[in-house]
Amino acid sequence: MSFGELVLWGLVKFVAIVFGWVMLVATVLTYLERKQSAYMQNRVGPNRAWVMGKKFPLSATLGQILADAVKVLVKEDTEPPRGGNPILHQISPALALVPALLMWIVIPFGPGPMPGAAGENWFLIADVNVGLLFMFAVMSISVYGATIGAWASNSGFSILGGLRVAAQMISYEVTLGLNLVGIFMIFGSMRLNDIIWGQGELAWGIVLQPLGFILFMVASIAETKRAPFDMPEAESELVAGYFTEFSSMRFAVFSLSEFIAVVAVAAVGVCAFLGGWQIPWVATPVDAAGVPIYGWITVAQVAIFLAKMVFVIWLQMQLRWTLPRFRYDQVMKLGWVYLLPLSLLNLVGTAIVMYLVR
């Protein structure tokens, strides 16, 4: 393919993956999270919006999602208080959303060529050598959207939330990255496709790095600012934190970017620790060049990847409505005093074991 054709094909895959699956899941999660919290708190939850009456089982769900979309579209789009920066206030939600979308460039949804083989990967937008480093670099940019939006709002609540989100995301990114270094060391690659191939049918990362998986999950929940780590937007003390002065679609974009990040870290966790698209006891058919032979097994592998991802999302939501919110000092202490030393200990232990068994 020529360069122009590669770019066009990459854009097609980006639109199909991001808007055909990721945005859809993130939108549905805005409803499912409230419904799940209602079940766990013994109440009904959102149930007032209907499309065609109660005889259609999905009408309540679809009606509520459509009602939420219409509600944020017709709400008044307020400007920041006097002394704020209107231009930065307008673009800051995009600074939070775009990095969350760009993370999906290096996440494979299905089987690609075996390590060392050359061929088209139909389920990956860009197969780069440092895929996970690219993902972390993009993830780090998302903190600018929250902090710039908080500063541009000229609000005390927003400023406190912006300071919290900057400190928390930077702190837990360290632990998040360290717990993936052990995976790099074991499988010898930063390509998620190669890592999934290295896990085979049963040698999943959660088996080889059980402590790393637990620490990764805790750090990923903190990284996405989800309860019990939602201190940057603690409504009991900061109203809504860094997006207190945002309304209408700007508020919705901030909220949607958090849900997209939840789906993204779930996908990374599946790739690194749960075997990705690998199905236990089912080998991936490949040709002589090491390129997968696509068929019904491929359909099953894509489905199992999505099912694993939904399970990790469900696990994050369970924790969100099970544990009470931490104090801010407890959040920072957990990250630096407990998670970081445990991550370093896990990394050293992995290096020692690899040296002894080589």
C-alpha cells in the first residue's frame, strides 16, 4: 500500500473501532452505572424514559440514554465566571477526550501476525514497536484537559479539583507503568499483539504476574478517577471538582472521556494479563508466513476479547459502588507508601525469578 492508502485505511479502522464500539460502550455505561448503583443500594434507578411503552424490554434503557443525550444538548452552555479564560474553557474538554480516543490506536481487538511475521493486522490501527509507551504518553496528556479546564474556570472548587487530578494521575501513572514492566520483561516486547501471542492459550499474565495484576487494577481505577479514588470531583466537598463550571455538552464530554478511559484500561488489562483474544485450549490457525487464517475462530476470538473487557469493566464498577471514598491524604499515601514499594518489589522479584530460570 502507498502512504495515502495506509493513512486512509488507518482512519477507516479508527472510525470503526472507536465510534463503532468504544463510544457505544462508553455511552451505554453512563446508564448502566446508575442502574447498577441502584441495584446495589436497593432502589430502582433511572426508569422514567420510555420509547414505545413497557412491553418492549429495551425501551427503558434506550429511552433513558436518548433522554440523557437530549438533556445535555439542550442545556444552557454557560461561560466561566468573570476572570476566567473562555477560550481555554471551551477547548479543555477536547483536551481530555482526544487522548482517551487516541489510546485505541495501539490496542488490538483480534489476532494479528505472529511476532516477527509481516502482514496486515485487521484488528489494530497502528502496530508500532513501542505501543504501550505510546499509550502512556497519550494518557499523560489527558491531565492537561482537567487542569487547564479547572484553571480557566476561575473557581476555587475547580482549582482544588485540578490540583488533585494532577497529583493523583501523575502519582498512579508510576505504579501503573511499573506493573506493566514485569510483562515487558517476561514477553520481551512492548507490542500488545506480541504480548498476547506470548501468553499463548493458557500462560496468561495474571498467572505469571498475579500481584502485578492486582496492583494494575488498583492503579487503573485511581488513574481514571473512579470511586473510591474520585477525589478530584468529590461532590461532598468540591461540588463537581475540576468541571464544576462546565455545563451542557462540555460537561458531557468530560464525563464521556472518563468512561472511555475506563474501557481503555480494561482493554489494556485484558491484553496484558488475561490473554487478550486467546481462547483456552484453542490454537490460532496461521499460514506458513505466520499470518492468521481468518474464519469462525477469529469471530470467537474477537468475541472473547470483548467479553473479557466487559468483565473487567464490570469489576471496576463493582468496586466503585462497594468501597467508600478515601480521604485525599489516604489516596496519596496508598499510592506512594504502599503501591509503589509493592510494584518495585514485584519488579525485583520478577527479575530474580527470570535470572534463576533462564
